[in-house]
Amino acid sequence: MRNRQLAGVRFAIYLVVLVTICRQAAAQSTAITVDSPMLPPNWALLERALLEANTTACREFFDRYFDERGFLLCVERWGGDDGPDDAIENCNDWPILHALGAHSDVLTMYKRAWEGHLRQFTLAKTTDVPFARDGMYYREFPVMFDWLHNGEGLTVFNLQGLSDPNDTAFEQRVRRYAGFYMNESPQAANYDPKHKIIRSLFNGSRGPLLRKATGLDWAGDPIEVEHRFQLGHGERTYQEMLDHFKDYNDVVGDHPSNLLATSLAINAWMLSHESKYCDWLLEYVDAWRQRMIENGGIIPSNIGLDGTIGGATDGKWYGGVYGWGFSVVVPQTGELAHRSTFQLGFNGFMNAYMLTGNDRYLDPWRKQFSIVNANAKTVSGKRVYPQKYGDEGWYNFQPSPWAPYALELYYLSMKSSDRKFVPSNSWLDYLDGDNATYPETALRRDLARIRDRVKGMRADTTTPDTRLSDDPMKFNPCSVSSLIELMLGGLHPGHRGSILFSRLRYFDPVHRRSGLPDDVAALVERLSDNEVTLTLVNTSQTESHELIVQAGAYAEHRFESIRMTNETIAIQDSRLTVRLSPGCGQRLVLRMNRYVNQPTMSHPWDD
């Protein structure tokens, strides 16, 4: 018996050693050493300065507006003006900042803010709004609201996996949140699998709202306004808050902005690789793709509970709140405001493309651009393009073609034919070799943004009882747009709960964390369909550094070769280890095959 026990112990030790060796081999399967001297370029010093300035400013912001529990110091309210989603948006972009290489304090702060946020708005209750009387959050998720706001409130959480995917609470929440849209909770029957619809514009942990919404549902409980708060939409009284939302009624049935819910499913898939999450996501996006085809190439903005286009809006494919024909009167001015969120649906198609790399998820949108803009007309000798469609046909003509998410479409396809939809873009010009000063200009712009926001924060005279949840947002100093473009060759994901799309990502294998190691800077200089030109530099003149370069935000791409000055190395891997000697740097041309791997949240040292 004792011999068998010893044998079992030896076998267990053998397995541990074998797994450790395999993990190390996986993390460092391809490695190069860079020992070519390179004095730190200005862009490299600016990148490091920007990471540090962001961290310092975020610490001051957190200390000013959050308490020790992670509660935001504000008046808690429900609503589309200043609701729970706005509260956690005060930490927007902090997960990306940490994932780029900022100090671990950033991760600690936004995780504390998220835990505090969930507790704060579970305790916060409405008096008059019926569905939030027992808490604005239930099961740590909004009880029911539209995805313009749900997405905003999930922006921080949905990017936590970049830095901390193995947190137990994070994993539980990712699964629970995705389950709310897969009918895994009897109290949240949001999804109709027969008609492949999310049943209302309002949805969440207590299910869909299956009646017309009221101004109260949107505006929240009565509140004192004059001489106390400055509302984001300019309302001067609570009555004007109600009037702002008085026409926001037709919420029953599916709406394209609900496609933002697919970010929950793709996060669950990347974390667990359980097929049910991928299957649901593709089923739901495919259903919307088919609706676009059936509707003459244009995405409808209402699908009835019976699955028909316009079924809950008198057959009007353009109907519903935030639809193609949704234009309302501003109560303070009497002017007409054009409000739509159906274009947010492209995020769902992006998620499907991340999983498949299949152009069938991009082609309907490029065709839609052409179809809508074909209705342009000439007014006073100038070409104008429609942005809206209502009972009288196309309207709200503007000088620029209708092309929301054109940059994202081109970034995914990298087809020159898609570039024509993208307005003038300094970053793309730089990648084309036509704007050499862009890196320094962009990095200095973000440094100035931090300075301006900290200055505003220090001058802020609000107190917790005169501060709404969205008031501090204009002082959130986190400024990462230039770093996402220049370090990662990526797109800023916006603030709609979307995942990150980037050509590269970095890890520090010594400290086992996401982001560039101390002193290291990275610059993506060129992008094409199958190549990225990257310069890495170690700004330290005394210390060596090691980093892992990953193909894609979630290892969805694969490197094929590495070309350096006089050498090309074949590689078939999603990760590359680079050892940088003190004061050294190198330009690398990385040939790659995009969207060929199933994306994962796993870090290089994970299984």
C-alpha cells in the first residue's frame, strides 16, 4: 500500500513538473534577442511619460470621487440622464490603461470601484419607477434598460479580462451576465429562441419590459434640479426631464442595439470556450444579418414579438425608440433632435467576425453604406446625404455620407475598397507613411488632455449631495487613445461595453502581468492585411527587459514570420518572446494570418 502511495505521489510530482515545463515552453516557444543599440526616440519617452501621467492622475481622481468601499460620492439615481451606468463610467479606459502596462494600482482601483458600484446600486432603490423599487441592480446587473446605457455601464467590466481573467468573481459574473440572454435565469427571459430576438429594447436581470415605456421609466424619480444640479441634456426642471423622454415609448420588440449583448457572450466564450456561448452569438447575429437581407439591405430598427420586421411598430421597419425615424422635440428649445442607436448593432457583427474571420459579417454593412448614400441629392450645388428615414422617406440630409463604423469596417477587412467610406483620419495617414509627426503629436495631445482634466477636477466645487453620477466623468483623466493606436495598432473600443480589437498586445513574463514591462516602448508603424511593422525599444540604459508580443488582443491572429534587418525567421505561433538588452531596440516586420485562432482571455502562462 505504501509503495503504491509513493508511486502516486511521484506520478503527481511528475505531472506538476511536466505541466510547468509545458507552460514555460508555450510561453517562450519562439524567442529573439535584441542587442542593437538604439537611443530612445522622442515617441518612446512620451509613451512612458504618458503611462506614468495617467496613473498619477487616476490615483488623484479616485481619491477625490470614490470612498474606501469603492462607492462613487454622488446622489444615486435611476435614469437615462444620470443613472447607474454613468457612475462606473467614471473609470472608463482604466482597464486598457493597466493592460498597456500602467502601475498595478490602476487595476486595484477600478476593481474596487466595480465592486463598490455593484453594491452601491443594488442598495439604491427607486420610489416611483416600478421595476427598480427593489434595487437598480439585481444579481449584480441592471434590472432592465436599453443597451445604449447597459453597454456604457459594462464598459469597465467587459475589459477586465485583459488584465485579470482568472479572478473568480469575474468568471462567475461573465457566465451569469451572458446567461441572462440565453434564458438560463427564469427571471430574465430576455431571449426568444424561436424567433431569435431579444424581446424588448429594455432588458436585463429582471427580463424584458413588454409594455410601452414612459417618461418616468427613462427619467427616474422626481428630483430637485434648479440651483442644485447641472443636467447633461440641459434640463432646468424635473418636468423638462420627463418631457425629454415623453416620446420614448415604443420599446417592445428587438432593436439592433441589443446586439451589444453579444459582448457578454464572446467574453464568456473566450473565458470558458464552452460552445453554447459561441453558438448563441452566431445564431443571434445571423438572424440580424438575414433581416438586413430581407429588408432590402438596410437593418430594420424594430422586430416584433412575432419575429416580423416592424411587427411592434405598425409594420414600419424604421420605427421604435432610437430607430431610423426617431426624431424628437427638445423641450427647452423646441428644436428637433435626431436620435438613433441602431448603428451600435455593428458591434455584434464585429464580435461574430472576431470568432470566424468571415466576411459575410462585414459585407451587409458595406452594402448598407452604398444603399443609404445612393439616396443623396444636390441642394444649392452641394451634395448631401440622408441620415434618417421616416414616414415621408429619407430625411436629415448632411454634407457627409452616412457611414457609421466605417473605420471599424476597414480595420477589420483591410480592403482598400472599404477605405473610401472612412473620413479623413490622421492615424491612417501615418500608417500609410504620409504623417510622420503623428506619434509625437498624438501622445502630446493626450498628455495635454490629462493636464486639462486634472485642472478641471481640482477646480470642481461640487459636493456629494450636489453631484450626479455623470458629473465627474468630464474630469476622468485616463487618456489612452494614442497608446491604443501606436502601441497596439488597435481601435479604441468606445464606451459601449465592447471588447478590444488590436493587432498586437504585450505581456510582462517576469511579473506575470498584462502590458509592457517598465522602460519598454512600442510603436506600430505600418499595418496591412498580413503584416505589421513594429519598433520596440528599451529606454533603460542599464537594465535588460523581456516581453511577450501577442498576435491580437485575444491571440486571435497567428505570426507567420519575423523579419529583422538581415534575417527572416519562420514562426507559427501567436506569441513571440523578445529579450531587449539595455539601451537597445529593433524594427520588426511581423507577417501574420489574421482571425485564424479562436480568441482567448488566457495569458501566456495559463493553460
